[in-house]
Amino acid sequence: MRTWLKVTIGIILSLIIIFVVGGYIFYKSLTESLPVYKGQLKAPSLKSEVKIYFDSLAIPYIFAENDEDAAFTLGYLHARERMFSMDMIRRAGEGRLSEMFGVETLPFDKMFRTVGPSRTARMIKEKMNPEALKLLEAYSRGVNFYFKRNEPRNTLRQSKAHFT
């Protein structure tokens, strides 16, 4: 009878320890993947101070003294909050969805490679207003700043934004 009681107590204690440790690991992995909504960040590309206010639904409001700083901040926030979407859009435009999703998306890849959105983008860039181009480049710098800052945790290293 004593052996049965010791085994039962040992199993119960082991299960409690497993649940506590597993719960802690699960909690830490969830909370570490969430973006930080408070604090300060120094970005060398900014010309002046930028303030970001997040409302109760985590919708950002950017307050910047100039358009380039606002575009940089928007790029940073987009990369932080929408990295997966940005990567999927980039892959679709390059005709590379099948690398992730297999043969089911091959017709889309063929269509995008035939249409060639990157060629169209290069033609648009050549004719673009220089002021608009500066804003797009500032946006790209913001996206790239996010990737450089978070490189060790970032699994999509080849997804760096650029405007070609």
C-alpha cells in the first residue's frame, strides 16, 4: 500500500511540475512575440522627434514634424505589425508563392512572372515625382531598420524591403 501511495504522489507532483513549467514556457513564448507599445527607440535616420500613440485597439497615430520621418515610422510599424503580409505580397509580386505553398499556387506565379510587376515598378520609378520617391525611400528605410534591429529573431532575413 505504501508503494502505491508513493508512486501516486510522485506522478501527481511530476504532473504539477510539468504543467507549471510548460505553462511558464507557453506564457513566455506568447508574450515575447508581442510588439512593445511603450518606450523609446532611437533611429539615426530620423531628422526630428516622432511620437507614436497607440489607442486601446493598438491602432497607431504618428506625430512627426516632417513627411519623411512619418514615412520612416510608418515603414517601421508596418514591418513590425504586418511582416507576414508584406512577405506574402512581395513573394506574389515576384512570382514566388510556390516556394511556400507548393504547386497549387504555380498558376499565380506564372501569371505574375508574365505580367512582371517589378518591370512596371521600375518604369513608374523613372517617371515618379522626386518628392514621392523620397517618401517611398524613407518608408523602405523604416522597414529595413526594423529588420536590422530584430535580425536575430527574424526568420525572414531575405525579406528586406527595397525600392528598385
